[in-house]
Amino acid sequence: MTRRYFGTDGIRGLSNRFPMTPDLAMRVGIAAGTIFRRGGHRHRVVIGKDTRLSGYMLENAMVAGFTAAGLDAFVLGPIPTPAVAMLTRSLRCDLGVMISASHNPFADNGIKLFGPDGYKLSDELEQQIEELLEKDLYGQLAAPNDIGRAKRIDGVHDRYVEFAKRTLPRDVTLHGLRVAIDCANGAAYKVAPAALWELGADVVTIGDEPNGTNINLECGSTHPDALQKKVHETRADIGIALDGDADRVIIVDENGTVIDGDQLMAVVAETWAQDGLLRGGGIVATVMSNLGLERFLGDKGLTLARTKVGDRYVVEHMRSHDFNVGGEQSGHIVLADHGTTGDGLVAALQILAAVKRTGKTVSELCHRFEPVPQLLRNVRFSGGKPLEDAVVKQAIADAEAELAKSGRLVIRPSGTEPLIRVMAEGDDREQVERIVNELVDVIGSVRSAAA
């Protein structure tokens, strides 16, 4: 069945436009609350958000929906997505909600849902919510005496800081390290600098003055230029760039070079394997991770299991096959020994622990392999299904055949934007660029003809 609301990471869109309207947010609260209203206990939901202006509107709408469905709502305020997942379990809640559009501009927003175990909902549960959203929900409302209560929970920042600090090995402190951190004017603007400082680091912070409209604006993991400049300016040992909801991280080394999620996963995999901590015989990543990572792991006797794009699918594979390290090239790093979803701060602490234990610089530690030339281009479309066109299918088949022995081709529609993503990688850079450009032109011409 076609999904109308949920994409690869919850519901997402332009604020105050369908589907990110207060009306739908309230209906999601009623529908999700109805599905998770199981058993005779008093039901609870935690609701967190990032720093977007529209978060106030959607937070209140979701509180209305959940309380109308008979759930007590614990309102957390601005806090990272992994903290919501952690607190869902810690507070014994039936459901967790994060209101965030992650790395998107401030005008967008989204709704991410977590089950009582702290994991993102499965496709099946999201489908159940979608089906309820299409029905008359008045019959699902709680009786007058069963309406839920809403309460703002204090001290949640301190709880998350302590949780994050405990993931750093006990024999490691960050004394002697100057750490520059870019909080993207997002959800971690208080907790991330505090955790690093309490662990002993000399902390230099940027992107920590949210005003409702500057989240991810020329800062954070998708715009590391500001952090690169700050690392040079302060002579920091490392730069840490989070995104708007702090579930992903990009590192900048002492020379200002950006290090992506593939290199970070390689560091964690190698370190944990040496310490006897790595489970599953390797790690889990998506089809977008670089072929160089796969070759690096193979040389270490480790495997790379690939899933479709979305950290939720990475986590599902990790759980079903007993892996404890997984993630995405974009910087979602999931460490199952410490949490149930991507956590930018916790992943960064693992890199910092390796820096301290090995005595190496970040540039020495984090350049684990030479990436295979890779090119990703996006084709925007306004309607139709370009990938089902016969001309496009033939062009894709020809490109796959050409790359078969020396690379990979991945073409997929974005789960959050009206884009077709065209990615190719291989040992021959010129070949990769030519193939991607030719495919973009073919898909673009079909899109234009359809319009």
C-alpha cells in the first residue's frame, strides 16, 4: 500500500502546509495513542522537539491529540532525538515523539515516533497509524474521566548528559583536548557542550544560539565550513558537527579536513574488534556507504551488511542479526551497546576515546581507508514516476552493466524530498562522473517531457 504520510524517517514537510499542519499533528497523536493504548495501566508518551519556530505549534497539537486519546504527555522541550529514545524507556512510556526535521532548513518540520523499547516504529505500525488517520477518529477519543494530563518534565538535560558521559570508557578523560563543537543551533545546544566540558575537555562552542529560524543555517553537519574555520582559529584538536536533532555527527580533524560517517564507522569497527566488543562479525550500513569501507573491513576479516537508506532499516538489520555497530555515510552512527538510534554525541565520544587511548591525532586515526571515487547528484521532479519510464530503465541497466566489475550504481527516490538520487562509485573517476551525468540528463529529460 502507498504511504501517504510516512517517509524514510517519520513524517516530514514544510511547516503549516500539508502534512505538517497542527491538525494532522493532533490526529497523529490520537491515532498513535489509540494503537499504543494497550493494557489497563496509565499510558504515557514523551514529547521532545528541536529548536524550530514551528515546534511550539506542533508540540501543543500533539499534546492535545495524545491527551484526547487518554495518554499522559510528558513534555521535554528542546532535546536531542537519542534523548527522547532513551527517556521513552527510562520513564517507562508507551510511546516517544520527536518533533524535528533533522538536518532540513527551519521552515520544515517532522514527527518521529518511538515504541516503548526506544526503537523507531516498524513499517507495519506506521501503516496502522496511516490507516487510522484516514478514518473518523472521534470514536477513538477517551471518555471524559480518562482524558490524559500534560506535564513538563524538568531535569531531562541532566539525565541525558549523564547518560552520554557513561558511554565513555571509565579509564578515559578528555583532559588535554581542545574540542570545537557546532551544535547547529539545534536540540543539543545545551547538552553537548556540557557533557564534553564535564568530561574534561577544553570546549569551544558555535551554533549554540538558536532563535527559531537559524537551525542548520550555514552550520551543523551539513554545513561544516563554520566548524572548519573555528578549528583553525582556535587550534582545536578536533571539531564535532551535529545536526539539528543531534542524531548524526561529522568530524573535522585538526587540519580542517571533514571526516564522514563511513570513516567514523571504520574507526569504531576496528577499535571495537580489537577490544573484543564488536558483534556480528562486522557492521551494518546502507547502500550509500563507500565501496572503500567495504574493502577496508574485508581486509580486517570483517563484513559490511548493506540495507536500504534510512537509519531505521540499519537498526532493524542490526537487531535481527545481532550487530552492535551500524550507520550511514551521512553521520548517523548507531551503537547498540549504548542506544537504540543514531546519537551524534555518543559516536563522537567513541572517536575521542580512541584518540586518547592511541595518542594519535584525529587525522591519523580517522583516515582508515581511501574512498573510492563517488558522485551523488539529485534530480528534482514534481510528479509522476520517472524511474518507471522505459528509457530510464534501459539507461540504468546499461550503466549497471558498465560498472559491474569495478563499482556500484544506486538510484533511488528520496524518502523526504521530491528528488531522485543518482549515485555511482568506481575506481575510474571519469567513468563515474560520465555515468552519473548521463543518467541525470536522461531522468531530467523524462521529467521535463512529463511536465
